[in-house]
Amino acid sequence: MAAAVEVVFCMDTEGPCVDPGNPELLPAWSDVDAAMDKLFDPAFRARLPDPSGGRFRIGWFFLTWTGFTSNPRRRAFGYHAVRDHYLARWGDELGTNGDEQHWHYHHPPASGVGNEWGVDWTLGDEYERIISRQLLERAWFPAAYRAGGTIMSAVSSRWVDAWFPVDYSNRAPLSVDGLVDWSSGVAEWALYHPSPEDFRVPGTGQRRMARCLDLETSVHVLSEGDVVAAFERAASGRPAILACFDHDYRDIASRVDAFRELVAAVGRRFPHVPWRYAGPREAIRGYLETPPQPPLELDVAHHGGAVHIRSSAPLFQTIPWLAVETSGGDLVHVEADVVRLEPTRWRWTPRPDLEWQRLAVGGSTDLAEAATALIGPEDGPGALFLRRRTGTSSTHPRSIWHHSKYFVELCVERASGRAPEMDAVRQAVDYLSPRLEAGMTVLDVGCAAGHLRRSLDGLGVEYHGIDVSEQAIEIGRLYGSDDSLPAARLRAIPVEDLPPSEAYDAVVCLSTLAYLPMFHLPLEAMARVARRWLAIRSSFGDVTDIRYVPDVWLDDGFQSLRTYLNVFSRADVQAFLEREGFRVTWEEDRRQRDRFGGEPEVVAGLPIPYEFLLAERIAPPPTEDEILGEELAPVARDWRGQRAGA
């Protein structure tokens, strides 16, 4: 079966270039603008679509002309100068066309001359300053890279391998005397992980390198044979990325048309090979046949003398990029004293003598999904989430807890101890305190940021909490660290994922059960890990009433997001827990009695008839045969026998 060809066009985006000996080069921004306007023209993009109707796309690899001391070609010197120009003129079109923005770098030479190539990366670290400034000043952390002149060394390759998951620098088998020699490289339209010592050959590097040849330069002209090779590879069942590059300081609309015509013509000779136009990142994902990727999210907070970083997915980088602006205005890329705590959590402890006023954090996933975050020293737990405009959560797009600033505000206030003790917490503690002894364990299900621990502190018990909100758990961990609460005691997992091997003396669940679709699974999970007691506050009644309703307390744009606010039958819940080995008693909810005259509290427009369920284990959990019962136990035995003899 044939694989697919991903067709990629990379634009080394450098701005105007004055060269009296080469009139083809565009000397002023007005000339570049006129040439690029052609490429942004919707009619141009729609012309010569791929077989599925997809339009031509461009990967813009933006260059920053800094680190040089002279500018004989009158390049657009200055941090952000080239990219800012493009965003100001064509920012909307970059998005609507499905184009991608990536990074192109020319290392300054020892001479400092702006039209000479630097090949020695041990001379200067301008690349570090550029990335840090892009983060701090433009909130941009690119995930794909192209080396200027495709010049690479072992030193530069190792640096790129640490920070960029995607690299379109492979120019094999071409060679440019005195600059770069790709003659021994991977001369196929394939991805590979490079060797740390020789980037031209496969090895143990972590980034993915794609081949990208000249569309039309003095070094090479993309040929029909180049294109045929990509389609032949795909026809043999191996995916291909057919990528070429050119520069924005040339008027290349006719070249691009010729390239598209060539691809289409070759494609007609391979009718069973699918192909499409793709951006550089999109092509990598198509080549690997990965599903759509959720956006990456970063959360950063300063607390307890350290900066705490959390990502919504594991990063490609070992540590995120930390760009610090000091009080004196200096920029520092921080790598020292950054500790990886978990695959998605890091802690940076600044040196005592480092006075900083802004910190930008950047990172990307293995599949080049990137994110940035910017904080100041005053931004504590939850501050970044509260400052940002609420968008659809990448990890929990239908969860009310991930689309509520009010919930996060409450987590901060309660976990910090600034909010008074909740009525439900006091009632639960009053029930448990005569029963618990020092050293016993308590699990708080739906713990939010773990504020119950404050009310249990005087009892000498070991507190644990779980919640579905990673944000709430992180807030709880940070404030909990003030009181030496181990971070592992708070976990972001749903109750149904509780390992059955765990056990706690008491399990508490306050105002959480009603938000779940039905009570059986969460109650079973809680009952199985409860050695002795259960204390549950939820809405109960004579009959079960399943209510799936919009939550009007959510942030603007998400108030139509629906959740369960169920009322569960007392009799059904009690019978279920009795089968799990518990004796159940019911207690009036004090808050409802004292503040609402015994009437249900109205939450988000709905009455919630709160009650306390208090249960003590009087028998062990049911055995497997007891759960299966007389009807299903023999069926299960027969099935085991069938499988054993299979």
C-alpha cells in the first residue's frame, strides 16, 4: 500500500538585501512587500491545489539580524525586525492560510560582517540572546529550525538537538566548499534522528531532521528526479517529506508556480500515491501519522523562593527554556538550578543574588506543539491562570473545573488559609476527630487545593488528596510546601483511577459526588480503599434525580458548558455501601440548617439538598464470588475455563 508525500515549502525569511552585483535580490522592504504580496494573494494560494483541494502553504523561517558589527548589504538589523514586519503586514493571512512560523539563524562570523557566514559556534552565543528575547518580548518559542546556509557543526547540532524537536537543515547530498558538506548525509525524503557527533547520519539524537533542498539557487535547482524520488519512496509504502526552500529577498512567485506544476505533473504519474501541501510541522505529524495534537499549556508560579513550572504534556526539552530579565535590564538564559520533578513539573531556585523582574518560559513537545508563559516575582500560585483569558482546556475540554476562574480563586484563598474554614469541612472534622488517632491516614476525594488538611493538622493524621484539576493540585502543593506537606500527597487523578491496592483509615468526599454521572463507580472506589470510615457530603433525596445542566458560574464563553448536579437516592446509596461492608448513618447538613433554614442551598440556580453520609466499616469488602452472585459466578468460571484451554 502506498504511503503519502508531504509537500513542504520553507521560506528563509530575511528581509531585503542590497547587492549591486546581483540585481535579482530585492533591496528595499517595498520590493519585498510587493513580491510577498503575490504569495499571500488568495488567488495565488488557491491556484494548483493538491488532490484533496488543499491550498499551498508556506513555512516562514524568520531570521534575526543581530550580533553583527557591520551591515554592508543593509539587512534589516534588530531583534524582531523581520518577523515584526511580516506580522504587521500579513499577520492575519499567516493564520488563515495555514502557514507556520519557525526560526532561521545565521551565526555571526568573527569578523562581525553582516554578509559573511559564521561557522564556529564557540565564538559567541547570539542564538541564546535571540531565543530569550523572542520569549520575553514577543512570547514566541519556535519549534522548528533551519540553519543559515544549512551550515552545521557538532557544536551547533548538539545545541539544536537540546531545544528544537524539528530541523529542516538536511541538504544532502549537496556541498558548499568551505561552509558545509552534506555529501555523506541522508539523501532521502525521510526523517531521521541525527548522531550527536555527526548530524549527517542517523544516531541517538532526539530531534527529527528533514531533508530540504534548494528550489533554485547557484548550488542546486530542484529537479524532476528529486520529485520523482519522493513519489517512488511513497509508492513503495514509505512516507516522504518533499521539502524545498527559497528566500523572501527574491520575487519567486513564478518559481513557486513551476514547483507546484512539477509536483502535480509527477503526481499524475503516481495516481495511487496521495500527496498534500503541508507546513513543516504539519508534515512531520503527517509523516508519523499522529492524531491531532492538543495545544500545549504552561503554568508558572513563584512561591516560597522558587519558581514552579508545569506543562500540560511532557516536553521535548529536558528542562523548559527560562529567559530572565534582571532588575538591571540584563537578559539571562537560566539552566542551572532547574530541577525536573516529574515529566511535566520543574522547579527553579534562583540564586540569592539574582534580582529578577520578569521570567519567560518556553517549551515544546516532541511533535512541535509550543507554548510560552510570562510572570513576575509577584505572580504566585494561580496568578497566571487568573490573568489569562480563559480558553478551551487542552486536557479537559468539557470539564467545568478547567474553565472557572472563580474555582481557582477559591483554591488560592482556601489553600493559603486566607479564607475562613468551610462549614462542610468543620462538620466532617467534628465527625472524624473522635475516631482518628495520630498517624492514621485520610484521603480527601475531590480535594481541590487540599484545604481540608488545615483543619486536620491538629489531629496528627497523614493527609492525602486527589482531584481532577491539575491547577488546583498544583496550588495545593505549593501552599502545602509551606507546611512541609510532601507534594506526592496531592495527586491529579479522578476517583475512578484510584489504585485498588491503596488503603486509608478514613475517606472524605465533600461536595463532589453530585458532579459525577452516577454514584456506583466513585463510591465503590472510595469504599474499597477505606479501611474504617467514610464521610461524604453530597445531595441526597428520596429518589435519584439525574440533572445535566449548564454551569452559569463558569467564565464568559463557557457558561453553556454542562455538568452533572445530581441528587442520589438515600436508599440506593445506603444499600450499595452496606454491600461493601459499611454501616451507614445520615446527618443533617449544618450549613443548610443554620444558614438556609433547612431548605436546600441554591447553587448556580439549582437547589442542592445537601446531607452528610457517615459510614463505618463493619465487614470486609465483598469477595469476587459475592460480587458475581449465584447467577454470574458459574458463567465466570466457565469463561475462565474456555480461556485456559484456548
